[in-house]
Amino acid sequence: MRRAYKKHEVLPDAVYNDVAVASFINKVMKQGKKTIAQKIVYSAFDIIKEKTQKEPIEIFRLAIENAAPILEVKPKRVGGATYQVPMEVRGERRLALATKWILDGARAKKGKPMAEKLAQELIDCTNNQGNAIKKKADTHRMAEANKAFAHFAR
């Protein structure tokens, strides 16, 4: 029998003492350049504070909450046919998908520094707009369309 997977623990970040922010920084990071990723995220938070006059950590949490999907489809093979079965998303995966979609949305924008693009995407997500929210809606639409196959879920 295989050994159980030991979950990697992410330590809270230095400024906000928040695990979600720390894992977000890790996802922004490319090629192991963590200090650059931290500069990007913290300057994005400064831009958010400037634009919205609100606490950036609250905006960040609301953005993640708004972008996190509740349902997703997973392929399941039944008797030679593959069905897209709608399933609920676990808590950790919700956070991971929301983070990924927000970053993808920010990276898709062109012509501005990453900090500005990230700040704009986070603000958009708090207002239920932007690429990440669109992606969530598409995922939910797919799950809704395949509701007939829900009985295949384990």
C-alpha cells in the first residue's frame, strides 16, 4: 500500500501574516524569484489601497471568494463512454483554482506592469467582473449542462 501524501505547509507571509497571501505570492513567482513576486503582490496591494480606499487584504479575500468555483466537471469513464460528471470542489482546490484564474486574467492583460494588472483583476473580481469571474461562470455552466450525469459521481 502506498504511503499517504504529506501536504506541503505554506507559512504565512511577512506583511499580512496570511497563508492565502503567501500561497498567492508563491503562484505569482516564476523561476524561483520570490522577492520579485513579493514586490509585485505588495505593490498591487498598494495600488488597490490607493484606488479603493479599503484594506487590500479584505479586497483580496473577497476577490478570491468571488472567483472560487463551487462546482466543476470531471471526466468519468463508464462502459466505454466518457461523461463529464459535475462534482463539488474541495476547499483547497477552490482556493487554488481562484488564484490560478485571477493570475491568468492578470497575465492576459497587455501593456501595463504586472502589479497594475494584478490590482485591476483583483478589483474586478470583487465587483464580479473580469476574466476570473468569466472562467468561474463557464465552469458552472458546464456543470449545469451536465447535471444529467450527476448520478455517476462517487
